[in-house]
Amino acid sequence: MRRLQSIAAGVSRAGALVGGAMLLAAAVTICIDIFLRYAFARTVGGADELAGYALAIAGAWGLSMALLSRSHIRIDTVYVRVKSRAVRAALDVLSVAAFAVFAALVAWHGWGVLRLSYESGSRSQSALETPLAIPQAVWLAGLAFFVAVALLLLARALVAWARGDLDGLFRLIGSKSATVEAKEEIAAVEQALEKR
Amino acid sequence: MSAGISLAVLLLVLGSSIAVAAGMLLTGLVLNQVYSPMPLTRMMGELAWSTTSNFILTAIPFYIMFGEILLRSGIAERMYNAMVQWLSWLPGGLMHSNIGSCAMFGSVSGSSVATAATIGVVAIGEIQKHKYNERLFLGTLAAGGTLGILIPPSINMIIYGVMTDTSVPKLYLAGFLPGLVLTLLFSLTVLIACLWRPRWGGEKVSTTWAERWRTLPDLLPPLVLLLIVVGAIFLGLATATESAAVGIMGALAMTAWRGRLTLGMLREVCEGTVRTTAMIVAILIGAFFLNVVIQTIGLTQQLGKLIKTHELTPAQVLTAVIVLYIVLGTFMEELSMMISTIPITTPLIIQAGYDPVWFGILLVLLIQTAMVTPPFGINIFVIHGIRARGTLSDVEVGASPFVVALLVMIALICAFPDIAMWLPRAVG
């Protein structure tokens, strides 16, 4: 299962990179569009639409990376005041289970959206007339992967719990305290500023 | 009745440390089950797709990416040094440069955490060098950083604008003057503190006019970016999303000019952007679903009725909302606090006759206050983390005079709404 998780981490990193690259490409396209609008008084059109798809796809594929790096926001005001490690572990498992339900629900109903677009052959109402099923399929793949990652994490956490390995469980799905999160933000800033 | 239960369910679910996004979705499910005969879950797919492929929201990842690039461009350090030359003659010295740099960086960045972290890392070494009162110095960084979301661009304003159908350019215009006033208030706070206790102000930094003029060009890059990003919106040349895209290109060009544009840097930018974006997207999906449920079960109307039966005046409603945010803001993470409460508070405030643009600015000020009030104030954690020693309460104490300044600002904007509303009206 550990192997599975490192594969999942690799895939979600790749997904995030592609998503980020799509966003960057969308920004470039928009700039070209603006340039043409003011320099030649004409528009290619569709740049905004593509940017929307880029956000949906990057967002969906990023969900799993954020889950693996424990970046999703949790209100831990009560959590950090709970002394019992067992109760904390239970809260962590509850949280990741809730996330699995969240992922499954959104993906399931997202599947409905994709099926409808595909069956009715609906296209976007724009100059591009994009068959909506194409961006939606990539989007849904990201959501489906998110479900898989959430379930994998839940399974690994349950195994760790059954073995009594609470430290392992916290490493997998524990709530990151705000201090830890602040430290990561700072580390990123320092690294960025020192690279010259 | 259902209003109270709804709020209780939401707070209970979020309090149990379930991830905020999942918590809001599940609260929506529970409320839907209990109060509405219609199964709204079927809308979830359509909602998730239409929310996340929304062009206006694309501005969010763009601003995040813009910030990630700016950070790596070397603009911040040079800007800070120039600010030191120009502002450190004031009583309080570098602390004014901290606030000035935060305001300037905030005017190109849409995030408070990024602003506090960036200026904080650059400035923190100066405390020891010039023997400043450490607490107050840390306070200027934590509080100054919050300016990032008030001075446009602002990620929080975009989220507010999309969730409440309010014009983002108008919100930007409305945030500009309060941002300026608050910057001056922060500086005034330092000034008063250092006139009262001159020792807090540290040793003078010696500068010469030659040095000042030499560093002046270092203020240009952020100014140019500010003009591109905000100017284009104000002049109606580009939408918020478009100007963010142009900003990305501008920041990339400056990074390349400084010789820092590499493939590895771009990879870091992409990863960082997507991680933060996904986190926000998850919360937005949950919030939009909860929003639909709340509207369908008529929660806002119920609250409205409640207000009518108790004959509350608009001012009383407003006071109640402000108090609610100050209380929630002490212990809740700021972004989730904002997103999970907007569907309930904004309709109430609008029903009471207040302008949604004006309330957007007030809300941002309340979120800023939340960011520097313990026990949960994200900017306090950031600055404490950068300092890497001492206690958290040093930063909390240091930030407290600025909390007062923020409360004064909130009172000002309530007493004189025109501070926010004059500019959007003048531009039309």
C-alpha cells in the first residue's frame, strides 16, 4: 500500500504540474487576445472559456495533491486542545472519511454531468463551440483520482489504527497545526528569496 | 428555529475538525434531508462544474500564480531597501518601511499571508541590527501584511464578488481609499507609540539623498505592475481576470530581466499555485452547495422575519454581524470563516438596506482583524514562524495596537461609508 501511495503522489504531482501549465497557457492566451483586441481591433475569442476549463481541471487534479500534503483547511481549535491521542486519531479518520464521501458525491454527480453532455452532444455557447464532454472528461478523471486517493488514505489510516501505530496515522492524515503550516509557507518564501 | 439549528450543525461539524470543504457539503446534505422535500444532491455535479469553470473565478489562480512569481522575482528585497531609505527618518524608523512595503506589496499581491511572509522574511533581520522594540516591530509586520487583501487586487474580494453577485471592479475601487487610510493609521500608531516611548524606535538608519535617489528606481517594478494590474481594471480596459493574466506576463518579464527565470522556478510556481487553488476550489464547491440549500429552505427569510419580529434597526443588525465576525474571527481560520458565513450574513445586511459593495469592504476589514487576533490569527503564526524563537504572545502583544487601529478603521467606515463608496461612485 505504501507503494500505491508513492505512485499516487507521483501522479498527483504530475497532474498538478499539467494543471499549472494549463493555467499559465491560459494566461498567455488571454494576453494575446487582449493584444489583438487593442492592436488590431479583433478578437480570437474563446480565451476566457479555455481559462475556465483550465481552472476546473487544475482544481480537480490539485485536490488529491492538497489531500496528500494535508493542505486542506480544517478548523482545529478543538482538535489541538484534545489531550487524548486516541480521540485525535478518531477525529482524523472521521475527517478523511468525510473527505472520501465529499469526493465520491461530487465525482458521482460529476459523472452525471459528463454523461448528459456526451449523450446530448452539448457544445459551449461560444465561438469555440467546444464539445463540453472533452474538458469535462479530463475534469472528471481528476475527481475520480481524488476519490481513489481519499479511499487509499482512509484504508492506510485504518490499517495504522488497527496496528496501534498512531504516529503513522498522524503522519498520513493528522491535522497540520497552523504553526506547521506557517513554517511551510515561510520555508517556501525563504527558498524563493535566496535563489539568486 | 431552523436557522439556529443550521448554524449549530455547521459549527458542530466544522468544530469537529472535519475538513472545511467536506464539512460544508455534509451540513448542506443534513439540512437538505431535514428541511426540504427536494433532493438537491443532483445539482452537485452541475454546481461543481459551473463553479470551477467560472471565468471570473479564474482570477483566483491567476493572482496566486502572480504572487508566486513575484516572490521569486527579487522585487520584494529591492523595494524594501528603497522604502528604508525613504521612510526611516520618521520616529519608529524601519517600522514605517515595514508598513509601507506591505502596502506596496499588498497592492500587487492579492493575499495577506503572502504579503506578511514576504516582507517578514526580508525585514526580520533588522530588529537586532537596529535594537528595535521587538514586539512592536513584529506587530507592524503581522498587521501590515493584512493590507494585502484590502488594497486591490484581492483574492477575498473576488470570492465575495462571485458569491454575492457584486462587481469585482467596484469592490477594488472601494478598497483603494480605505487601504490608504488604514496604512496611514498603522503608521500613525507606530508614530504615537514611538513618541510616547522613544526607545522603542531603535537606532536611526543613516541615509543620504544620493542613496535615496539611487534606490528610487527599485520602487518602479511594483509601481509598474500596480499600474498594469489595477489601472487596466479601473480604466475599464480589462476585466479582473484579464488584468491578472497580464500581471503574470509582466512579473515573468521582470523575473527574466533579473535572470531568475528557470524551468525549476516555473515548476515550483505551478505546483504552489495548483495546491493553493485546489484548497480554495474544494471549499468553494462545499460552500456553493450549502448556499443553494440555504436558499431553498428559506433560511434567510426566516432570519429576516426574526429580525422583523424583534424590531431590530439596521444599525443593530449591522452591530450584531460585526460582533459575530469578531467572535468567530478569534478562533476560526479566516478564509473558511468568510466563505461559510457569506451566504447567511450578506442577504441580511442587504435586506437591512446596506450596500453590498460597502459591506464587502467592511467584511475584508473584519477578516483582517481576525488575522491578527489570537488564538487563531494566521498572520501572527506566520510572523512568529519567521522569527523562529521567543513566544507567540510576543507577536500577539505587538499586534494589539494595530488591532485597535483596525477597529478604529471599522468604526470610521461605518460612520463615513463614503471612505469606501466615494471612488466607485466617482468613477461610475
